[in-house]
Amino acid sequence: MQGVRTKNGILWNGSTVPVLVLDLDGTIRYSKNGNKFIEGPDDVAIYDGAEAKIKEYKYKGFLIFGASNQAGVAFGFKTHKQVMAELDATFELLPGVFDSVKQCYHHGGEGTSFPLNKRSLLRKPDYGMLVLMESEAFESGYLVDWDNSLFVGDRPEDQECAINARIPFMWAWDFFGREKP
């Protein structure tokens, strides 16, 4: 089989790779201070056992994607810079785990900050973040095998995103073997 060259010059050889898609807040990380939402990089904590479970999938050859709605920006509670600092803190606590992470700051119709108060296909339960990550993966030489992938989350919009994208779904507490909140 002849390979396909991507725009970055990477040759795709026809093999596929499954993906573990993880929501962030409430799925792999939480507020150290017990708040409903994480309030800064020093407030980021990773659930016990999350890193080991995620690495099991990475060692099996899965790409690891993170997809997180971050509407606090649309409501003016946080800035893009603050959310990125929290993401950097997550990366420090889980070094080398993620292959791609996307965040959506929109909250259509309810957010208070224009233009983030407009609808976005990036926001779960839509699956725009997954499309972006699939495109990045292809440009890096990987073709995503969605049929053998898994989406893990803690909220109905995570489950709906998986259903909309036709990806198998598991609740975070079942996947990680922890008590349901």
C-alpha cells in the first residue's frame, strides 16, 4: 500500500490508532480546595489512580485526548490565561500523558462575554473539539480509529458528545473504579 503524505510532510502508512478521550474537570482532575470549579493552577488535583489508568491505555497504543468545556471564560469568571495556567498545572501533574487537549470557552446564549456567548460547535455535546484533534492526529501521521476508541466523562454533555460522535462512552467513576459522586 502506498502511503499518503500530509501537509506537514508526514507519511501516513495506512495504520489506525484508537483514542481515549477524557473530559478534564470531574473526570481526571478536581479542586483541591473542595470548590465546585478549579480556581487557579494551585487548586488543581488529580484523582487517585487516574494517571496509572490513563497510562494503561497509552501503553496499549491509544492516543490520549482531553476535551473540556470551560465556560467560566464566557461568563467572565476566568480569563483564557487563567484556564491555560490550570491546564499547564494539569500537564505538570500528568507529564507526557496527553497527545492533544482542546478547551471550549463558549456558552451560547447564556455567556456574558461577546463573542463567547455565541453557540460554538466546539462545545460539548457537539464534537468539534474531537474533529480538531482528529485533524491534528492525521497531520502527525495517525488515523483515528473511532470505533475502537473510548470517551470517559462525568457529565451528561460528555455522554451526549460521545453519542453524537458515535464513540463508546463510560462514566468516570466506572472507568476509574471510584465512588460515584
